[in-house]
Amino acid sequence: MIGRGWKSLALAAVLLAVMPLAGAQAAKRARGPDPAVKEWPAWPYRTSCDGFGLPFDPISVFSGPTGAELGSSPSEVALRDFLRTEKWVRQLGASAHDWRLLAETDKAAEFTSGRLAEPNRMSSMSFELDGGQWKWNGFSSGCQPTSIVKGRAALTWQISSEQETVDRNTRKLLIDLGPGPCSGGRSQNARAMKPAFRRLGSRRWLMIMQLKPLPPGPYTCQGIVEPPLEVTLPSKIGKRKLLDGATYPPVDVVRQWREARAAS
């Protein structure tokens, strides 16, 4: 994410790296309600971009209209003025059109543009009220709506390639946890909480993974390679679809696992 403290040299390097991709992205429009909401018209959790920032209801946000850059509220006017005057952000993939308001408080506002099917290309922009004026605070070229469960972000997961079979009788799974907050190289497996399960309709089963919180303090972003984590489902999978509920829309992890095995 790029914020108000960026340096010109670093920005120039980023521009050179992303300009080809940004040009292709800028040609796409994302006007109106997001098509993903038709397939997933209900969601039990509020979300935020990548687990950070302001929480929002993904259904109301992505089923609503775009065009926040044409609005008349003070934060919308600030968005429009920024897009018009700060051309460099267009080189990072920010669209000039089809923005929608994610959330707004008395002191902050966040917007996004793009489609849920391509979260890595869904730009987000944040503004803050400073001295009575709405000012740009940051930009990110990706926004994955991440479930907020009991006040904390959920952690993505997938079935490990070491899992030998997955069928209707499967109840135990080997899973790989996705990236979490910087922890100074601490084991995520050791901090993993028991999975939480929630039904979404009659045949969709959300599984939520979270980490136990770390003590306060600064942490480096040192990663470690860990073995798969074994988890036990409440019952056999049966005819249900097992989904990673960390993100909206969720990921069908069994289909993901089968496609990865077929490609290997």
C-alpha cells in the first residue's frame, strides 16, 4: 500500500514495474453491481480490505451502484479531485471511473473500484479528515474483502497437497494456512485456533481459521516454512461444499485442491 509518506524514488520503481499491467487493467470497466453478489447474496460477516481498514457489509456495498467519484459528499469530492489532479495513481492501476464507497466514519472514508473476481486488481483508496479537509491517505492496488470474526480478521487456508484423498467420507484434513500478520517468525500452526464452522444454506459449509493474538509490540515479517496443519471437521463432508470463509466471495477448497492435483 502507498500512503502519504511515499518517496519519489520508490514510486518511480513501482511505476516501471506495474505500468504494463496497469494499462491492461485501466481498460476494464466495473460499472454497477458486482456479478458475484448474484451467486453469493448473503454473508454472515462484515469484511475489510485484506483484514485492515474500515469494516463494511460486502453485500450492501457490492450490490449497490458505482460512481462515487461523481458524488457530492465531501469525501466523494475529495476522491474526484484526487483522481483528476494526481495522474500518477492512474499508472498504478487506479481507474478514473466506477468507484464505490466501502465505509465512512466521522474521520475516515474508503473507496474501491474493480470486480470481486479479480481482488488483486481491485484498487482501494482511503481518505482522512485532517484540519477540516478530506485528504488522501493511501492507495492499494488490491482489495480482498476479508471476513472479520469476533473483531479480528480471518486467515485464508487451503487443503494441502499432502492430503491424499478428499471425498464424501472425509472428516480429517491437512491444510496450509495463508499469510498472517507479521509475527517475528513465530509459528502460525502453533497459534492456530480451532476452526469455526458455519452453514451457508443447506449445502454450503464455511470453515473459518483464525490465529491467537500476539502480545503487543513490534514484529518483523520473517516467514517460516511449516508442515500442514491437521483439522477435524464436525462430520463427514457428505454432499456439502466446503468453503474457505476467510474471504468474500468464499473459495471452494475441494475444487481448488482437485484442480491443483490435476495440474501437477
